[in-house]
Amino acid sequence: MSSGIVVFAHGSPLEPANEGVRATARQLALAGGFPHVEAAFLERGEPDLAGAVARLCALGVTRVVVLPYFLTLGIHLERDLPRLVAAISNEHKGLSIEVASPLEGHPGLVSALLDRAGEMKA
């Protein structure tokens, strides 16, 4: 089974913010040795989730793991993402789509915040 990853973010009208998500997806691919990684956006960015999944399917991916680039489980992850995944699953029969948890609660998040706080020391 060939797997792909989608780093799924909200999206911003500020294109540099969206490019930051794309850069994170590229870094994830390199750091993890993952050959098939795409960034996707709920709104205000391209591609959307369906577009990113279509790109992965064109590469022969049969399993997609969606990594929410969101801090907490809010309305977008609780309502919007399941609706999008259901629609994509109906369009791509035989494709397995799994959704990971948001970043909240991950021990690495506290480490990242500690690093940022350390940067602020005089």
C-alpha cells in the first residue's frame, strides 16, 4: 500500500503564511523520508484538500494520512474536515483516508514553546 501525507491547514489571505505551511510540508517529507507529502488548505490557499488528495492519487497513493496543522480540535476539525473527507472518500473509491489528532497535547508542542520562550530571554 502506497501512502501519502497531507499537511492540512486553515489557509490565509496572506500568501507568505500559506507558503510557510508548504515549506513545513516539504521539511516533513525530507526529515521523515516520505516521498508523497502535500500541503492543503481549508480556505484561502491552494490546493484545497480534494486537490491535494487528487495529486497524491495521481502518484498511485492508496492511503492518505491527513495531519491537521491546527493547535486544537475546533469547529473546522470537528465539522468541516470530516465532511471533506467523506466527500473525497466518495469520489476516490478504494482510497483509505485517516485523520491524525491536532497538535494540542503533543509533548513536542511544549518543547517548541519553550524554545520560543528561550529566544525571548535578554
